[in-house]
Amino acid sequence: SLSKTHAPRNNAMGASVSQCCACGGLGRERIPPEQLRPRVTVGQLQDVDKRKLKRLILSGRLAPCFEAAEEQDAESSLEECLICWNWFPSTNHSECCQKSVCTTCFLQVKAPPSD
């Protein structure tokens, strides 16, 4: 489900970001540096352009790399990533079916090589 506070913004990558109160998805408020990089061990995402990732997050085109919660409490409005099954304050949504995917999982999905 989408955050109740804001509507999703479409991006050029074929997804939309659910926006949260903390960042608004618009880069208006400061996003902590730890949310501008993926939360995986070094080496798992070698092909990620960190500067491009930072620009996409600050522009609101990708959700920040939030710390995952393993379950949702009754008072929060967290969204579940359908790949890693963790909960996040904001996720990315596919344009075709609006399914939620966290930014770290989104970065690990690779397009097949073109022939």
C-alpha cells in the first residue's frame, strides 16, 4: 500500500516512489547520508554508481535506503518489500502493477544483457 500522506511520483525508470513525511521524496528536507547508499555488504552491489544513486534518491525518483524492519507494528505505516519481505517507511513501486520493492532490492535486479 502507498503511504497515506503523499501520492506516488512517477520516475523515468518505470517505477514510482511512495513518499513519507520524513523526506517527502522531494529532497526538501535533509536525508541522512546512511540512507543514500544501499544497506548490503560490500561487494554485493559493485555495479552501482553511488553518485547517480544519491541524485536519484535526493530527487525523489528512488526511495531512500532505509533500515529494514522485520515486522510492522500496528501504529506504523510501513510498506513491505515483496522481494526481501522486510518493512520500510517508503518503497519504490513498479509502474505496471504498483508492487512495492525496497531500493536495495531494486538495485540488485539486473536487466538481461541485450544481444
